[in-house]
Amino acid sequence: MPRLCDLHRPSAVLGSAEWAFACHVDGRATVGELTAASGVTLHDAIELVTRLIRAGLCTIIAVAAPALADGKPAGGAAPPLPRRVRQAVPSVADSLPARPDPGLLRQILDGLNSLK
């Protein structure tokens, strides 16, 4: 969750969009909730939070998952993220025959010569 923080430099310059968005940052709302409160898209909210962080006016605070009575996180453990499997991409050279057929080459050459 983003929250505003004390400025650690003499000044910061904010545009009107950053200023309007910063007015909604309270340290309790998630970026998703800030999109609804401020009326910006999720992409724009992420960009605005990034600009506020770079200006030194905002930081991200970690939020613990809500715990159940047994002390385990609600919903159980998060599933592992999918991993990208890199597959070899066949090149064009792999799909060409090792040696061209001489008869086919002769037909192509004869056809090209007939165009003259």
C-alpha cells in the first residue's frame, strides 16, 4: 500500500495529476482502491505512485495477509507463480532441405529465362 512520507529534500515538483492523486493516498488504501477513489485507471495509478515515490513523497508499505484463528494466512498459501518455459524457436534454415533439388532449380531457371 502506498503512503505519503516526509520529504527528505528541500522541495518536490508535482503536476496537477500527481497532486490530485496524492490527496487520496492515506496509507490504508491499496493501489486498486485508489483507482476507484481518484477515478484513474490502474495503469495511471501505478504511474502516479511511481512518480510520487521518485519525488520522495511516497513509499510502499508491506501489508500482512489477514490471519485466521489458527494463525495461518486466509486462503492458505499462495499458489506458486507460473514459470516461463523457454522453447527453442526453429530457424528458417532448419526447415530448408539440405541440398536443393537440381530438377526444381532447372525448372525455376527455365521459367525465369522465358520471361525475357
